[in-house]
Amino acid sequence: MTPQPPPVPDNTQGKPRRVGVEIEFAGLPPRDTACLVQSLFGGEVEVLSPHRLKVSQTRWGDFGIELDTQYAHPEAHRVAPEAYQDSEWERMRQEFHQRTRELIGDVVTGLVPTEIVCPPVPWQELGELDTLFEALRERGAKGTDASLLYGFGLHLNPEVASSTPADLLAHLRAYLLNARWLREQIRVDITREVLPHANPFPRAYALKVLDPDYAPDLETLIDDYLADNPTRNRELDLLPLFAHLCPEHPHELLNGALVKPRPTYHYRLPNAQLSEAEWGATREWNRWLEVETLAASPETLAERGAQYLARHRPAWPIRAWQALRRRLTFS
């Protein structure tokens, strides 16, 4: 499958925009997965811990491979040696703690997914990255539909073409208007619908954002988003982008260890559909482009936004009564 060009193919430096890809699956442990990645793209395998590895120095950068649970990774909780050099008890406690986490990883292998975090790839090279998905299928990796217990997903991280508030707002509006279509096209797995990892945006927030009078600056856009979406688990997660754009923002979500600042849209919706022969990052990228195409078409965007508001806003008498009640409440 060929990746289609976005309306804005290059970033602000004039280079092709890149796309980060994250994929979760079962049936192949991290060590075997790292060797598979190396066989496809070269590089060096580095063992960071028994269940967390890195394939470095590939043509695109570093691939991260790990069991997708923090409880299996002792190095994330390791105390520096100087912190306990005068305490034999503390050293023994720390070693026990690390070994326990390694054993947890051994036990849960096969129950929690292996995750590959790919380095950012130029959009036109996504077809070459799809050889990884083909190889995973051949090696028996299992995706979302292989079990009711597999709430696995694929995440795309398209690099933003522009970080102006107007452009960010246009993409957010375009996503809100395309969200239902995307869910229908992807046929989001029932397990992922039940789990909270890719929840839809609240309708009240969509009505606020799609209002033609809504024209926030960056600070207001971020604050409104955080007020109505105080979670990482949105189908289009803007927290990594906002953390990148406003590193000094005081909100705890933008400063947490689980949010990695980056100039991308963190699109969390797709299933990990490894059972389909031609499924891969390219197919989901081509679907995502419906959002970018609409965002780049102001007249169509405004027209569809107006249609959405006409369908979902309360009728005028109801809005007037709600406004009157608010005034009476605060008077």
C-alpha cells in the first residue's frame, strides 16, 4: 500500500514531515522482537533490562521494544549507587526490588503486550516500515482481534506542519468532525471500546470548539482542553503536543512522566489489526489524512461545523432557558 501525500508534506524546516508509530501485540517476546527489527533494519540490539531493549543506529533512529507494563522494568525505579553506598541493607533491598520486577516480567510475558516504539519515519517511507508488520504476522504476533483480552492499539504521531493556534484549532475541529467516520472505518474493537485508552471527546467540548466564535490563543486552547479532557485517554491525545509547546505550563498532566513532549498529534484510535494481510501503518496514515485534508479546507470545515452544531446544539428556546437559569442561579 502506498502512503498518500498530506496537504502540507513538509515541516517548517522544509523537510518531509515524519510520523512516529507505536504498535502493541502478543505472541512475540521483546528479545525475539528486537532481533526481528534488527534483521529488517540493521542497527545494534541493546539490552536495557530483561524485558526492555533498544535497536539503535538504524536508518531512521532507535526502535524501543518492551513489555508494556512499568512493573516489569527495574531500571525505571533504580536508585543511583551513591545513594546507598554506605548502606548494605539499602543495596540489598534495591537488588531485591530489581529482581522482583524482572520476575514479574517473566510471569506476565504473553499476558501483557509487547510494544514497539518506532523512530519517526518520513511519511513517504511508511510503506517500507510496513515490512515490520508483515514480519510480525509471519512470526505469529497477535493483534487486537485475536482475543477478547487483547485491547491492543496502533498509535500514529504525525509531525505537525504548523503550531499556530489557528492551525491546531483547524485540525482539532477536523478531527471532531471525522471521529465517527474514523471509528466506523476502523471498526474499533469492542475490547478497546470498553477500555478507557481511546475515549471520544465529550460532546460539550466539541460544541465549544466547533462554535465559529471560538478563536482561542494557545494558552486558552490548552487550558480549555485540560478543563474538559483531564486525561491521556482521548482518541486524539493533544497532551504531548501541548507539553512540547508550553513546557512551563503548571498542569500536572503536562508534567507527568507518562506524557512525552513532542511536536506531534498523538492519534490513539486504530486497532492493531495484524490478522489482516495488508494492514499496517500506511493504511491508518491514509485514513488520518481525511483529518488533514478537511483542516486544510476552511470553507468545507466551516460548513461541516455548522451542520454539526445544527444537529447537536439544543434548540433556541432551550438554550435561552438554560442561560436564564444560570443567571438566576448566580444572581
